Amino acid sequence: MAQESIETIAEKLAQEQLDAYNNRDADAFILPYAENVKVFNFPDQLLYEGRDEMYGLYGRMFSRTPDLHCKLVNRIVLGNTVIDQEEVTIRKEEPPMRAIAIYKIIDGKIAEVYFIRED
């Protein structure tokens, strides 16, 4: 059996968490992430660390935002890095927020996330 390339694994992990995000499923959402995942505002402002913290934050957001949806506009995969250009709808009556998410995969899990949001 051929071993999956790092790019295939990286893209699969990014897609798994995106699908779970759009289903507002916190349990499935955190599975692709490393136990000690670090989440940053790009380039280096640490927002939080750890899957438990992520679970709490996203679990609350998912329960409060029934309209929540992330539309993938563009995806670039290079080695262990996935860059997603996204349009995130929080409420249907508001225009979507444009953002970029950068995922770094280490040891088969998403270990670092960097967000760039439109001002």
C-alpha cells in the first residue's frame, strides 16, 4: 500500500476540520488537531493553546451561531502547510467575513493555525 503524501494528509486534515466546522460539531472539529495546538493571529500573536481550550471556544460558538458557515474560496497545499482563503458567515443578514487560515501539520495532526482577517 502506498504511503500517503504529507500534502494529501495535510489537505485531508484541513478538510475534516472545515466539514466539522460547517456541521457545528465540536467533537469532530477538534479531532484533526494536536493536543497542544497553538492558534495565532498572524504572524505571531498567540491567541490560545491546547485542544481543550479550542473545544470550549468552538463549542460555545457553534451553539450560539446557527447561521455559521465557512465557504472555502481557495486552497493551496505545499508540503505540511495548507492555506485556505475563506468567507465566513456568522449571521445570514450580515456580509461574510473574509479570512485566511494557515494550517501547519506536524506528526499527522494540525499543530499550528494562523489567522489573517480582513480589517
